[in-house]
Amino acid sequence: MASVALKVAAGVSRCARPLSRARSTSAGLPGPLWGLGRLNHVAIAVPDMEKAASLYRDVLGARVSGQVALPEHGVSTVFVELGNTKLELLHPLGEGSPIAGFLQKNKAGGMHHICIEVDDIKAAIADLKGKNIRTLSAEPRIGAHGKLVMFLHPKDCDGVLVELEEA
């Protein structure tokens, strides 16, 4: 585990490596000009939205949003507010949903993706495409927070589906 952290810190991971047009971060490490920001949320695919929301709300005492359908993404979402970030609970809207496919392979559900904020999503996409990082759509779309989002291919990001969201 320590070697993975060192590789990521050293920029060995394709999604985490410093970019050529870099600026200095508060830790003194180079960072992209388009401003990789804070962790916005961790998304969890759930087979039973009511059961999952109840766990966080009624058992763990978290503040939980109402359920919102996002037909353009094929999911319904619930956000669990935490002190420093959020959890996004995802449930499929129909059989064609990418979450339906995920749940077919992972019957109990599980972590689906992480979302990281960026200052300028269009600059981030152009820069990452130039570094052979594939995106899952040609253009960014409006996400659950009403902001532009883009998903990066997990095969180019060490097996993790990464969502970028414009801050």
C-alpha cells in the first residue's frame, strides 16, 4: 500500500501524474493549470436505495438528501452529507443504466466512482486527452449538482472510474 501511495505522489499513476504545464501546489508538488481540486464525493451503487439511505440516515445519523432522478445519466441519486465530502448513492433507472450493469456484476453494490473537482473542466479534458486519457463521452454533461462533469476511463486511471466536476 505504501508503494502505491509513493507511486501516486511521485506521479507514476496515469491519472495522478503531474502534467507538463504545471503550477506549484501548497505541498510544493507540481499541479495542473486547470486546477485539480478537492474530493467532491465517492459514489456507491446500491441495489436498494431506500435501505441504503436508511442506513446512513437512521442508523449512522447522517443528513441525507431526497432522491433525484437523472434520466440523462440513467440513475437516481441520493447524497449523504459528511463533514468533509459527500457520498452519492446510485440506483439504476431501467435496465439500460450503467448502474444496472454494475449491479449485475456486483449484486450487493459497491464503490462505483470518485468525483474530483476541477477549476476548468474543458481545459482539464483537453489536457488529459492530449495525455491519452480516454473519456467516456465526447463532451461534458450536466451532472447531479447542475455542473459540468466528465468521466475518465477506468483503464487509464488504474482501475478507478474518475468523474471530474467543474467547481
